[in-house]
Amino acid sequence: MTDQTRPTIVAYGPLYPYLTDQLEQRFTVHNVTADADMSALPAEVLEARALVSFGSVGAPATIMDALPKLEMIGLFSVGYDKVDVDHARAKGVRVTNTPDVLTDDVADLAVGLLYATVRNIAANDQLVRSGGWARGEKPALAGRVTGATIGILGLGRIGRAIAKRLEPVAGEILYHNRKPAADTAYRYVADAIDFARQSDVIIVATSGGPEAAKLVDGAMLDALGPDGVIVNISRGGVIDEAAMVDRLADRRIAGAGLDVFAHEPHVPEALFAMDHVVLQPHQGSATVHTRKAMADLVVANLDAWFAGEALLTPVV
């Protein structure tokens, strides 16, 4: 029997176990998979006033329309590109995310990927583990981060945190946004191709969504050039993945450090054999500290909503 004193919510897709535990302590939780038949949801699910999901699952219009009493969506992520935000706004459904609490860990991984890629850390690790080094195989000479011109694509919270970490070693930090950012001494480059041409490294930290789809295209990668490296901790769709794979295969760019992909968890198989590419399974915020903080923020937004208080981190 449903506890009438506890708000009913939907866990849409799999959730972080700690978050699931916290939700079940406060709410009546019903699990709905992303491939469920939205026209055949049980009656008790239709009572849900809130939905919680990973950012990679989001909330399409179909699930919003299937829940007639839906009032808010709590995302366990900073990115909300998988939420039909316009549809939510039209229906009066509030949307929250988890910014700030994951900034440091995502920035740390971006810097780690930069060094791992430029300094051939993954390839050299494999050389040692395989016994190649002991057999006399020589590691390739690496590139250098110190003194590099580092371009930040998207100087938001995470972009600024990445730039701050790299200030002591970069020759220069420049950035490209839709418009200049306030309160920064980093040099703004308005034209994307010019930005890529001037950068030794591009770190993609912009938000995702349809407006950012394939923002880093073939022309931009060509401008980065054969000595350039790209790091992506944003969303896979921000880069034209096919164009990137082609240029990595031909060494028209020097390397890539990638935490995100266009069709996760599927990764272009051509990348697996490339020793100048470092791959991660979308681990930017994946530390114990940050995942707990993200879950606590999701719950805090839900608690605030059901208490009639202001949302802490509203998107819509």
C-alpha cells in the first residue's frame, strides 16, 4: 500500500545507490525504465509528482506526458541536454540539476586527461605492462604541456576551474564562448576557427544540447592541426565524432583525451587501437565525495519543493 503521507516520485532509469537509499527514506519511489511503455504505466506510478534521473537519461517529453501529476524533475548531473526543457517549461514542470558540487572533480579529470594524452601516459603504461620495455622497445617521445597555448571552449564554472589549474604552466590561456565572459583576464577569441588555430590544446568544457551539436567540426579540428590535442569532458555530441576519428587515424591531430562520447556507452571501435588517444567511461564527477554531494543536492531540491520552499538549483 502506498504511504499517503509521503510524496510519490519516479526513479527514471538506474540511479546511484546512495541516492536511491536517500529517496526511499523520504518518498514513495517507483522505478520506471527508459524503455518502458509509457501508455501502460501502473496507476500508482501516475501519482508521481517528481521524477529523478541521471543526466545521461534525462527526461523526454514522453515521460512528462505520461505522468499527469508531475511537478518537477531532479537531475543527478549538471548537464540537462537530455531533458526536453521547452516541453517542461510549457507544462509548468520545474527542472533542477547539480552544478558546482562536481566542478572540481571534473576539472581535475580534464587536467589529468591533458597530461595523460600529451605525455603518452596510457601508451607507456601499456608498454611496461606488456613487457615491451623490457624487450628493448623504445617509447615514443612525448609532447609538452608547460608553455602550451591552452584553449578553453566554454568558460563557465568548469572551464574556469580548468583554466585556474593550468595557469601556472600554460604559456597562455585563451577561450571561445558565444560572447566574452565577465571578470576574466583570459583572452577571448570570437571566431571558432581562429581560436582553434591559435590553440595547442583545446579543452571542451561547454554545455551540451542541440545548439552545441558538432560545435567542434572538421574545419575546427583542421585548424587545430597535426600538433594539436583535444580533451573533452563536456558532452560527446559537442564534437563531430566521425570527423575527429578520421583526423586521429590520419594523425591530422596529435591526440585526444576523451571522457564522453556521442552514443554512450558505445565508443567508436577505431579509437581502441590508437595509442595517442586516452579513453575514460564518463568519469568526470565519479568520486565518492562528489557523487554523494550530487545526491544530497538532488534530495535537497526535492525536499525544498515539497516543503513549498525555493528550489536550490533550478534550470527551469
